[in-house]
Amino acid sequence: EDKVVQSPLSLVVHEGDTVTLNCSYEVTNFRSLLWYKQEKKAPTFLFMLTSSGIEKKSGRLSSILDKKELFSILNITATQTGDSAIYLCAVPLQYNNNDMRFGAGTRLTVKP
Amino acid sequence: NAGVTQTPKFRVLKTGQSMTLLCAQDMNHEYMYWYRQDPGMGLRLIHYSVGEGTTAKGEVPDGYNVSRLKKQNFLLGLESAAPSQTSVYFCASRWDRGWSTEAFFGQGTRLTVV
């Protein structure tokens, strides 16, 4: 059964801390993994990863994929209160190209 | 630039009532999706459409129907609402098929069935 597991489910840090969010997957014929940030409402796209070992960066956020060990991490450095959100990891399913399997998400709370 | 717009944003239904959620996108996307989000469950695909006039079932289609009569609109219907359908519903749209591009999500509809 295809599955995507995120950890931790929730995390509370203080401004300036660095956090690492994890996403492991078991999906037939893996092709890509996507990260989304969900604040109060709609998820917004962060990264798409397809190749192992190549880090994607956007400001203080970065992500990397390990296709051998079947996981991805999302790092946020120098966290700010505006980083508080649910971070979702998703993997497209090969058997149904129009479906993505989402993880349950990690709820990050950054305190001042 | 509106992107993906969902209506309504909130709704309370009694068990057995029916309703339709509307999703509209102005990006000329072919692919549209309806997801539900429940605590601890992530987003799960209900139905999707690969173009005007086509629909298909996702992971959790039971109790829902959809229609895509116009390319820009994707409707999700609940014929006889049940408490198990209490959830937050998200519509999304994409340009292409292979998930090589991002999906754009609407703001969500919080539905409570009592």
C-alpha cells in the first residue's frame, strides 16, 4: 500500500531556531515528491524534488531527497513566527497519475 | 488574478440534506481535483477531472458526485450528507497531467454535518 509518513506531527520552537521536518514514503515507481506549506487555508507550493542529493533552496527553506532511503527533509533556518503553518509532503501515485498521496502534515508553531 | 475560488467557505448541514460546492479557476487549467482534509489524515482525493466533460473517482469517492460541464468549473455534490462528511474540502487545479508542475489550491470549504 502506498503511504507517506511525516514526522513529527507537531513541533513548537522559538524564533531563530532551526527545524528539520521529515517525510518518508513507500510508493510504487516513485518519480517526485512535493512540499507544500499550509497556513490558515490553501496549501501553497514550496518545492518539487525528483533527484537524490540535489538540494532545493528558497530563502531560509531548503529540502533534499534521498531516493535510496526513501525520505525527504525540509529544513527551515532562523525560524520566524510567519513560518508557523502545517507543512505537507506529497508523492504522486504511479498507478493513478492524477492522484497524490499526502502525508498527515507537520504542524509547526514558532513562538516569539 | 483570482486563481482558484471555492464557494461557500463555510456551511452547516443537517444529516440527509444535500448541497453543492463550487470550484472555479481562471488559469485555463485542464486538471481539477477535490480533496478532503481531516485531522491526522492529510489530504485525500475524492474525485478529479482531466478536462471538460470528464470525471473520475479518487481515493474516497463514496457519498460524493462531481460534474465538469465547463472547463473553469468543477462541482462537488453531496446528495445525502452524513456526519462522516464533516471535513474541510479543498479544490485544486493544475496545468498538466504528470505532476511536474504545482497544483493551485482554493481556500477551502469547512463543512459540518450535524
